[in-house]
Amino acid sequence: MASHKEARSLWEIAVLSFLHEEPMHPYEMQRLLRERHKDELLALKRGSLYHAINRLKDESLIEAIATAREGRRPERTTYRILPEGEEELVRWLRDRISVPRHEPSDFVASISFLVYLAPADAAAQLEARAALLEQEIAGRDAEMKGAAGRVGRINLIESEYLNAVRKAELRWIRGVTGEIRAGRFDWSLKKILEGVRAARRKASARATARKERSP
């Protein structure tokens, strides 16, 4: 069984969650992922799903209970969750939800290099991102409103969170872009590099002077 310190992939937690509902085969899991819009969070790659299933099976958290074939379709293996799997599901969810973690973001990594764009160019790219965020937020809002009559809020909680995060990002981008356009936030890569090089030359000169003074 996996160590309590071992991080689980979202694929594994998805498998355990579905099997907590009832025994099912991987094709049914894929259908539920699409039906419940979990494909926004998980790339629907069959290999990733089967890798998660095999790992959970090897750890004796789930087990195969039947294999059947319908017509010319490939064989389908049905799995069920074991008591150890139920415990792991609850432990994993408690840990992942209660403890904040640094989760790498392509956007955060990219803006750390924003200095390599001229301010006007950076503002233009941020404005383009803001326009796409507005579209994404509006689309998700419409989807949630359409689904609200069919499912409860708990079934849409991840979409609600995603939109809250996107709206916060949009507010931040608009603020930064406004500062750049107004000239309150400006930078010059040339001047920054000149300062860095000058500091290096001074540090090198001090190190050389210390060596010359030492016996």
C-alpha cells in the first residue's frame, strides 16, 4: 500500500472516486469524466487512466471482479474499490484539500520573464490574455447557470472555484496593464543589465583588492 506521504495523481483519485460509487470498467470512467466535465482538469488520455488503474491494483486498493466482451468490442474489465482504497480516498482528499501547496503555473513562470518584453509589448500581451479570460469566464458562467437546474452546487464546485481564480487573475492583469499604460510601471532591460554588470565589476574589483592586500 502507498505511503501516507506519497502524493497521488488526480487520475488515481478519480478512479477511486468513481469506484466508490459502484464497480465499473474504464470506458464507463471515461464517459463520466466527460459527462461531469472533469476533462477540464484531466487530459483524457486512455494511457493515463490505465496507468492509474494498474498502480491502484498493484497496491491492492482496487481489484478486478469481472471481464466481459460485448459483440466485437474489446474485453472490458470491471473493477471495484477495496476497503484500503476507501481509506486512501478519504486520506488523500483530506490532505489535498486542507494543506495549501505551491502548484507550478505556466503563467507565473512566464511572467517572471516579463522584463524581456518592452512595457508596451507586455501590456498588449496582457490585454490579449484578459480578453481570452473574459470569454472563458463568461462561457463557464453560462455552463454553470445551465447546469444549476439539473445538479446541485456541490457538483459544480470546481467550476465555481476556477471562475473565482480566473476573475482574480483578470482583476490583477487589468490593474498591472493600467499601470503600464499610465506610465506608473515601467522598466528598461538595457538599464537593468547595465546595473547588474556594473555591480559585478565592483564586486570583482573588491575581490581583487582583497587578494592584493592579503599576505
